[in-house]
Amino acid sequence: MPLYPPACDMAAKALPPRMLAPPPAPSEPAAKTPKEDVKMELENASLWKQFSSVGTEMIITKKGRRMFPGLRLKLSGLNPSLRYIVLLDIIPADNSRYRFQGGGWQAVGGAEARLPDRVFIHPDSPATGAHWQSRTISFHYAKLTNNTLDTQGHIILHSLHRYQPRVHVIEARDVLRWGGGQHSFVFPETQFITVTAYQNNKITELKINSNPFAKGFRENGMNSKKQRDARQKRKMSVLTETLDIVNCDPCDTTELLPQPITTTTTTGTTAADLQALALASLPPLPDPSCGFRPEEATYEDTLVPEQPLDLGQAFMASQMSDITISMANGMQNTPGSEVANSMIERSDTMGEPAYTSTFPAAQANSASFPSAPLPQSASSFSDPSDASNPQPSISPIDYPSILSSSSSSSPTLSSSSSTTPSLQQTSFTFPTPPPSNSSSPQPLLSSSPSANTYHTIPETISPHTPTDASFSAPISAHSLLTQTSQPLVMGEPITSGENAPSDQSSAAFVYPNILPANPAPLTAHPLPNQNQLLAPSLQCSLPTHGAPASFAFPSVPTHMQNLSFPSVSPGSAHHTLHLPNLSHQSQAPSLAAAFPHSSFSHPSSSLPHPPFQPSSCLAVSSSFQQSSTSAPSLPPAYPHSLPNPSASSSTSSYPPVELGAMPQFNPAAPYRPEMVLHHPSLLSQLDPSLPTSLPSSTPPPALYPAFPSYPLRLCQDPHSSLSIPFRHLYRQHQHGHAHPQGSYLDMSTRAVF
DNA sequence: TCTGCTCACACTTTTGAACCGC
DNA sequence: AGCGGTTCAAAAGTGTGAGCAG
């Protein structure tokens, strides 16, 4: 069976350039939108902390390996009647490559070229808020791979690199209006280093003792070290006996039983005794230094005592700079001040790792995020063995408390509480890591003295608001995270939450796009006061220029990547998110998503599959907007809803991020995070221009330059772009099987998307 | 020689089909 | 025929260790 059913391909071909047609309903009162105080809790936070205290390692294989621990989340604060998409992405935590030395992880050089990001959309998506809140949201189906040519839709990561998972909740109201709000959550304790084989024995022990599938390796398991050794001995014994039999006289009555040899030692002990002793002396599982003693107590109890997380243990980033979602309606969000306060309150209570985010509110987090070791510092991961260090490996993540961070975060961010009714679109952009070095000056950023650092960015830039300098260059949280020199810190931008809320709420979806057919790539130059333009700019980011030239993406056309949602039914509308690659020129890694209703007839739908055009992207623009003036009225700044390590300059141990680090400013810079879901078969179809866009004359740089961003686009036929895992889920639905993560019964209703 | 990756292996859990009874 | 429960085989997930390549 072909990976992608022909029918799907056909559907993909039939995709109109503009799938989302829905004009925003301006008349719809934004006020109707209930203020949302979305919160997300990491259910298995304690387990994650245990791993984190040692230095979480995740195996990645060619075929794909599940994450363990998995992300088990609880959502609250959602509007029960609204629909949301929950997705997971994993971004580099820094620009370093690591090596396990001396019992700890040390940065040993620069990270490899960033791979195209893939997003794992929760199979239940889209589902109502009630649905998400009624159960635990698990991403255990997500798989990690190191196969850059992976066609299974797994998340591709580099081995021996540090990554930070993120969870995004995107509002999707209906066909016409979606992306009303977006919340991004980052749990610092979920950071991990990818490996092809476990390096730290402590992690191995933790995995074995925590993962049901590894039960066999536990002390009492049949596959335990003891048992394996015993088996091996028996095998050897049998083999030896066999050999003896073969070599010996046929008449010899050698005992074939693999019983231990009963030779007596000088001390009187038998070989069997010695074996027993040897077994007993097998490497002690728990290392005193690690504090993990399975035999003594449960992991929860034994492992790292609830470490004093500076943060509430987790920090959430709303309005991530990377991801901005455009909202169709101009619903206005209430100021995020309340949210910020609530968050602060939560931070006070370290008990639960709950991270709150509100659409609007970006939380600034000045708190330092210790867990993110400086890229080059070998000490990034403290040696677990170090007795002085209670939290051995990854140097314990100092989870910045959101509260404190937000409160301490630059006041400037919070200052702007004004809502921007004019804003019609909030842009949703996937994270783009800031290039390490930028040679190109960035007007907008440069404008502000502090522009070169992320700290300042928050203040000056507001992703969602179509404020004056509506520069849509998305500052990818990703970049923030990836900043090696910068600790993961809830960026101040996040703190802007107060303002942010308004932005989102106010954000109105503008359709259709008025972008020029051949939109000039988003230029770094700021776009003043262009709320509506915001969306366009995003679209412009599309690779009309074949920007991708700078990097070569093996398996998939760089331009587009498909992101597919499990569809309700074959006949139902198809939901496919396409993340066409934006040329590096397009600066803002924008993510456009469309949720075309099956019944919805788009004007352009009849058109053959035209080359991908920015206009086709429905909602997404890079959220990075700079308000040079940072006028109070302007929406709060920004985007880095993600924990912005650099955001809090004062508290953050991370070095400030340079402007050049921003992808949009430095097209050539490596490490441009792109959230993508690939669908090789559809890419070319969806964007015929892609091939051309990549000028053959422009050879891919040896080190993949930056990856262009991929706008999310919804495909009409989910199947076609569904990754295997998704299609599997889909099939289940078709057969009426309830998915572990949620029932698909309501899929029919999801057709709306 | 060292490091990192791949693969086969044995074990486990999960999944789903096949029964069975009501 | 539909539903729910049980059983069982296949599929998939897991860490290990040997082997290989750079």
C-alpha cells in the first residue's frame, strides 16, 4: 500500500491555492469570546523531574522511538465548546552538540545543521475544549528518529543534541475562523538529550524501572542482568558441553545438563557459589550519587526531592514568537494582566507544575533557566556523581518560576495592555531558531538599542499585534531556546501576557489575503502599522524566491511540509496542515493553516493545484512584530511566548541574543527552526513552484543553512498527507475504534475544519 | 583506539481478532 | 443482531550487547 493513497494525492492536487476562504466575521463581537486562562499541567512531572535531575536521555532510532517518559498533560481553562488543536514540537535547546564525559554531559562543539522541524499533532485534534479537558493528553505516540529521510512523519532529531519539547494549543473554531488563540507550553524538565544508546547508567535504570516495556530488564525480570548473565552462562555451558561432546569420545557419558561445574575452590566454595557471588556483585543499579534507589522507594520518592524549581517547575509561554495564529474574528482578548497574576499565584505553589497561558498574555520570564547549559560550557550538565550537586546531571534545571519571572520581567512588556482591535490576524509561526550570527543589519531590531538581545525584543516586539512596526518576522522561541549561550528562560516576551491577550482576542482573521501574487520575501524591514498586512507578510514569506536554496532538505522539498490531521471520515473534510517552506528570505517562518470545510467551496478551489502562494496560507504570520515606539497602546510585545532564555537579561544567565540571531534578519544563518510536517508526495503537488523555487544554480550549502519556514496549510484530504501514524489512527476511527487518547466519535463534527 | 550507530535478540506490553455467552 | 467479556496470537516497544564504520 502506498504511503499516500492516490486518492489523497489527487485531493492534494486539487487543493486550491487558497484553501481558507472565510472572511472573518467582523460583526462578531469579540466580547463574546470568554477570556481564557488556559493552563496546562504536566501530569507526570515528578517522573520527568527524576529524569531531568539525572539528565534525561532519549533514544532515537532509524525506525523511530517513542519518548519515555512521555508527555502526559492536563489542560484546563479551555472553552468547552471551542475546538482546539494540540500539537507537539521539539526544538533544539541550544546550538551545541554534547558528549557524555566524566559522568556528565558536556557541550563539545556546535550543533549540526538544524533539520526541518516536524510537528506531531495529537490524534484527537481538533477536538473541543471539553474533550481536551476531560482526559489526560498524551503524546506517547510521537516518535523520534534520527533518520533525516524519514517518511513516517516522525520527529527528526540529531543525536547528542539537547532538545526541548513544546506543546501548543491552537484554537480552531470552525471552518471560517480558526486560530483564535494559541497557547504554547514549555516544561523545562522535559528537556532531553538525544542518544542512540544510553550513556548514563542512571538514566537506564530509571527507564527500566519506569517503563513498563522494560520490565523484563528489571532486577526480577526475565531479562534482567542477572537472568541474562545466567542465560549466557547456561548457553556457554551448553556450548561447552556440546563442544566437549563433539570432541570427546562418543562413548563418553558426559552430563549434558547445563549445571554449573562443581569444582571446588581452595576456599571450599563451589563454582556455583562463585557464580552466585558474581551475580550478587553485579553492578549496583542505583548509584549513590544519583539518589535513585529503586529498591528503596518509588521513583517519586527517591529521586530528586522536589527540587526547588525557581519556576513553578515549568513555565509556559504563550504567544510564542514562533507560533502565531491568526484569528479570523476580531475577538478581543481581555488584558492578560489577570492571567499574569494568576500565573504568579501558581508559581507560588510549586506543588503542581502547571503552566498557564492565555492567548493574549505572553509571559515574560526573567527567571533564569539554568537547565539550559551554556552551549559551550562543559558544565552544562553537572556531573551527577558530584556529591555536592544534589542534582547531578543536567544541572538541574532551575525552573524559573513563571510568576517571579513574569513579575520581575521587564515592566515594559506588561505595560502595554491595550488591545488592538484593528489587529485582524494573529500570526502563528513555528519556531525559528535564531541564526548564530547575523551579518545583516535589521532595521527594526536595530532600532532599539537592546534590539540585539532578546531581552529587548519583548518590549519592542509584539507578535500578535498589528502594531506599527508590524514586522512579522517571527522570533522563534525556538531560537531562544536554541541559543546556546542563553539559558532557557521564560522570555519577557511571554510576560507581555497582559497585552497579548488583547491581541489575540482582537486579532481578526483577514481573508482573503491581499498579498501580492509574488510577494516579496518578507524583508527584515519593519512594516509599520499594518495589521492587515501582517498576514500578507506571512504569506509573502512563502518561497517564491526559492529561498531554500541555502539548504538542502533531503527527503522533502523544503518548501512545503504537510501536516495532517486525522480526518473524521473519508468523506469528511480533510485536514492537512501544510507547512510550505518559506524561503530563508521569507524571514518569518510562518505557519499557515487552513481548515477548509469539506463543504466549503472556495473560489479558487476549482483551480488546479497552483503553485503555492502565500495567499494560500490562512492564518499565519510570523508573529514577530516590532513596535519601535513601544507605545503603550501597542500590543504587548511579544512573541516569544516561549521561554525566552535571553528574555530576562537581568536574571537570565544566558547571554543576550543578538539580532543577527533572528532568522529573518539573517537569512543565511543556520538553524532556522521550521515546524513542519512533511508529506513528500504532496509537497511538489501543492507547490509546483517549489522545484523551480530552488534554483539549481544555488547549490545547497554544505551545512544546511537555515531552513525556511513552513506555513501551515490545511489540506482538503487528510489522508493524503496523513503520516502513517495518523492514518493508522484514522483507520481506527473508521472502524469505530476509540482511540486511547480520545474518542473519534465526534470526528464527524470535526469535519467542520 | 575510540566513538557513535545499527542490528538482532529476548522480553514485555499493547492491540485486535476470534470466540463465547447473554 | 448487538453487546460485553475473555482468550490468544501478532504487533510493537524496550534495553542489551555485539558488530561495524568513521
